[in-house]
Amino acid sequence: MAAAQSAFGTAVKGFREESAARIVRIDVLLLVAAIGLMACSIYTLGTATEDDIAGSPYYYVLRQSIYGGVGIALMLFTARFDYSRLRELKLGLYGVTLASIGLVFLLGAAARGSRRWIELPFFRFQPSELGKLLLILALSAFVIDRIRRLQDRETTSRVMLLALIPAIMVVAQPDLGSGLVYLAIVITILFVAGTPWTHFAALGGIAAAAVAVVLVAAPAVGVTVLKDYQVDRLTAFINPSDNPQEEGYQLEQSITAIGAGQKTGRGSEEATQTRLDFLPEHHTDFVFAVVGEEFGFAGAAIVLSLFALLIWRALRIMTMSKNLYGSLIAGGICAMLMFQVFVNVGMTIGIMPITGVPLPLMSYGGSSVLVTFLAVGLLQSIHVQARETAAAKGREMII
């Protein structure tokens, strides 16, 4: 009995020491970037939304803080997990992706003409957000299984088809922004894996033809693929003054807010675009415009610097992974984050169409925050595994 207790105690001690060692090996800069963005989000929401809900000035702040706290816990837990085990679960992960997105059509709550969320007791779950991460894990595993046949067009076609199925389902909700993120993910994974450039050239030609069919040929024969408001939102950024009271309104108010912030911002009390609700969706899609108005160029530079740090560490982790599966996951996550940041910030300053893509860790929303922290946790897991492998081989690793 004493021997059994001693063995159990030794095992528990070993587990704790191993867990502590893995926590020590996490990427500190990546952690700082993620937590820093979460802190910026909470502070910005606190100043921008205190008058949004009558009698509840901290409605969005409290919920975003809870999402952030849970997300950080999930990130640290995921960092201790060996991501390589997920490769064996590719079919299950892909099945969950399709099932969760499909469930929206049955149980989803409708809002503003869209059906994207499933109402849960504490928050609205958006399966398309989780689908981004699950798709990265599944596609990376599928590519690894066919890595020796990567030069075959069949491989590229199969991987693209696997991504297009959930992407089309998401666009049908309709959620065009998330569908575009799915496409950015699959293109990046194929690129990191080493797909021939001729395949990308062919995909580019197919994409151009598809856009022509959707925007020109199909409407000409009476077939509607995109809703009228989606087409208007996609094209409003070209000349927002043509229809300033409708599709161009959001863009003009966003540009006005950012321009009004100048160097150091107007402060929360003088930020009239936000305070007087001229700026729509200031807690979600246009949160960066709030940063620009309240904190000016200085505040926007801090937020963009944190995103640059986050993406740089993701790229660095991609190159130091112990295996190709980790590199593909890191590349997919990097594409997911970079695409969302570029599109969201771009649409607030008028260089990208308005697609409803959230700003990671800044926009209010439980699904986006939790999934992004899970993604950061996977990056941490890849980093930890790489450092453990390097330590086992007795060599130093440049961080």
C-alpha cells in the first residue's frame, strides 16, 4: 500500500513538473500580444458602450472580460496539449465543422436577414468562427496524408473541395466574410505545403471566372447568387458618396471618426461619432474606428503593433515547428488572423469592402474571442513542442 502511494505521488509530481516546464516554454511575446489586445478591447468597449444599454453601462465590458478570462484559460490548457494527436482526428474534426455549420440552418437565430448564430444560455455561439480553426486542423492533416502527391492536380482539387463545402455553407447563411476567411486559409495551407505555382495560377483563373459569373452573368439571366445588400456593401467602398444614406453610410462615418481622432484622439467624452451613435456597430465590426477616434493615431498604432507582434510570432512558430503538420497549422492560423485584421482595418479606412469580418480579440463577441485564444493556444503548443524537441536533442533554439 505504501509503495502504491509512493508511486502515485511520484507520478503526480512528475506530471506537475512536466506541466510547469511546458508553461515555462511558452512564447512570452505571443502571450503579451494576445493579452494586450484583449486589454485594449475591454478598455475600448468600456469607453464606447457605457451608454448603449440603459441601466447597464458595463454590459459589454463584463461579458467581454468573461470571454477573455475563459479564453486565456483555454489558451494555457491547449498549450500543454500535444497538437500532433489532432492529426488522427481529421475526419471527426471535419465532420464537426460541417455538422455545426449545418445546425445553424435548423436551430440558428435570425437577425438582420442572416442566420449565423445558435442561442445558448450565456452567449450566441457562431459555428462559422469555430469552423475556421477546425478547418485548419482538418485540412492540414489531409495535406500531410497526400504530401507525396502534392504535385498532382487531384490533390489540390480535393483539398480545395474540402474547403469550399463549408465555405459555401457559411456564405449561404449569409456570412460572406467568414467564407472568404475559409478560402484564405486553404490557399495558405497549400502554399506552405509547397503546392506548385501553376496550381495557384489555375485557381486564380477559376476564381476570376466565378466572380464574373456571380456579379455579371448570373444576374443578367435572372439568377441571384448574392443578395442586393451584399453586392452594395462589396462595392460601396469604391465610391461611398454615391449612396451616403445607405451602404456608404457606415464607411463615411468610420472614415470621419478615424480622421477626427488625429494624433492623440478626442477622448471618450468628445468622441461624438461614437457617443452619438453616428458610427454603427462600434462594438463589433467598427471597433477600430472607435480606437482611431478616441485615441487617435497613437492608439491605432499601439493596436496595430500588437497585431504585428502576434502575426510575427505566428510566422516564427511556423518556421520552428518540429514537423510539417505544426507548420501547416501555424500557417493557417496566421492566414486567419492576418486576413481578418487586413479586411477589418481596411474596411474602416475605405480600402476594403464591408464584409462583417471581426477584428480578432478586439471586436465584441464570445465565439470570436474564444476561438482566437484557442488558435493562440495551438501556436503555443507548437512552440512548446519545438522547444522540447530541441532540448531533447541538446541544442539551443533561437527564439
